[in-house]
Amino acid sequence: MSADPFKGTEPPVHFIVPGPLETLTGGFIYDRHMVDGLKAAGRLGMVHELAGDFPRAAPYDVAAGAAVLSGLPDRTRCVIDGLALTALGQAVFRHASRLDIVAMIHHPLADETGLSMAEQEAFFQAEKAVLNEVARVVVSSRRTAERLADFGVHPSSVHAVEPGISNWVSSVEKRPADGPLRILSVGTLTRRKGHDIALRALANCRDLDWQLDIVGAARDEAHAAELDSLIVELGLEDRVTLHGEVADEAFSGMHGTAGLFLSATHHEGFGMALADAVAAGLPVVTTHEGAVADAVRAAARLVPAGEAGALTDALRDVLGDGEQRVQLAGRSVVAAATLSDWARAKAAFQRAVDGVILQ
């Protein structure tokens, strides 16, 4: 993907991503906005979209990614998305002294849900090693920046650039649906998102009048199949709809008709879907865990991650009390004013990539 001619005084930036840039996940959406910002500023060298199942890519896909780094001229500034970074560790070690490599970490791989202890340790050690070879690290939240201290990364090397709010949020029109209260949950169908916990908690609230809409692609097909089976096991076929990915217009409409936003996530690098829900003025129920944005924490009803019982109690309170939902929605409106926007995020990202620190 070619860029406009370089117009600025800083060098162009190459961006390595672990898949098609148009992929609809929070990490890719973030990367896409940053690429757009670099292009608009005349700073984009090229986007290198790697094939393969990163971070567990096959050797030939890793070799193709290593060849990208080998082909870059000396002193090239290059951003590598964290999903690809560890797999490309050997190539990063080989080229770190001649390239200006910047890591883009959405959340540490070792913090992914569902890993064995051996897998967690392997990811931790591999990521720790490679992060201490790169020139700088950009993260999408302050909490992730703090977490990287555990990986031996010096705070001066880490720059937190929080994402902005999706463009479709401004077009949300509140028009609560007739009938059951609609609960919206957004996130890819992976274990980390905790959809199974949400389903078990809602099954304990079947005496209340609700419908659940889950939006997100089946990135983990085995887990998606487990969720299908769980919905049947819990007898929720008539109350839960798995929509997959939806276009922005439909997404905006779903936020407009929703009476509650629910996320039972085990961990987030930032929680862009949660921030969008707050910006849309929805009452939010989510977990304490991960690097969920401070604005979301200020607005939401928070419960411990992985505890269906605690989530059940919170949902029974919120679903059964319209006034509490009004109060939570009001907290979202207040918190929304503290969220960033993409214009600021793009400018901050470019400063971070260049190693510029504003006092």
C-alpha cells in the first residue's frame, strides 16, 4: 500500500501488521487510524500486511515477516504491532541496531485468557526479551504502560496513546426498543472477552425481561462453537443473537436501541468498544480487570472478572432498576467528556513514534 510523497522533516514510517489492516478488531482499528494519520501527514512509508496466524504463525510466515525487516534500508523507522513482534523476535534482534524499531503493544501476549502456565511463561519471556531490544514502545493505555515495568521496560521508553471514539458514535439516536430491554455486548468470540460468563450470569436472570445482542467475529472458532452449545445448554436460544460483524450504520442503530452495554471481559488493552458505549451514553456493566479506560471505570458498574455469581447480582440490580440505569447512563455522559479523539491520538502517536515527549 503506497503512501503520499513524504512532506515533513521527520523520516517516513513503515508499519508491520499481523494480517489485513481492514480486520475488524480493536487492535487493527487502532492501527488503521494511526496509519491514516501517518499518511495524512506525509509520513507513511509502507504498510506490510503479514499472512499467518500470529502470534503463533507458521515458520514460513515468520520468515516472510523477517524478510520485510531485512529489506528495509538502514535507519528506517518501523512500527511492529505486538501480535507480530514476538514471533519476529529473532529478526528484531538481528536488525535492532540498524533500524529504528518501535513496538505497538495493545496488551501483553502473556495476559491473554486461556493460556497454560507454560504458555504464559513462554510468551512473557519472549516478549520481555524483544521489548528490551526495540527503540521505543507505544501502548494504548496507561495501565498497559505500567504493566510493561514487569517486563523490564524502562518507563522512559514507553509512550501511552489512548484511542479515540468511533465516528459512528455521533450518529447514535436514542430510541429504546419496545418490548424486552436490549443488552448489547461487543467483542470478538474469544475466551478473553468472557461471553461465556455473561451468558451464565444472564441465565440466572431469565425471570427478567431482556434480549442479548452479541456483535463480534468468531476469531476463535472452537470457542465460538462452545458458545453456540452453551446457549442451547442454558436454554437461551430465543434470547441471545450472535450477529457476527456488522456495518457502522447498523452498529450505531444497535447502540441507539440498547438499554444496557455488557462486557464480561477478562482483560483489555484499552477497551475501545467499552469507551464507545460510554461515549454513546449507555449504562455500562463490566469488570475491574485489565487496562479498561479510566473513563469507563468511572462510569460503569464494575464486577470481578470470571465470577458469574457477582455478575448475576449486578445484572439483577441493573436490569430490575430503571433508575439505576438512568444514573449509570448519566455517569457515561460525564465520563465521555474525558475520552480522547482520533485527531489527538494520531498526533500523539506520531510524537511517540518519533520519541518526542511533551512536558
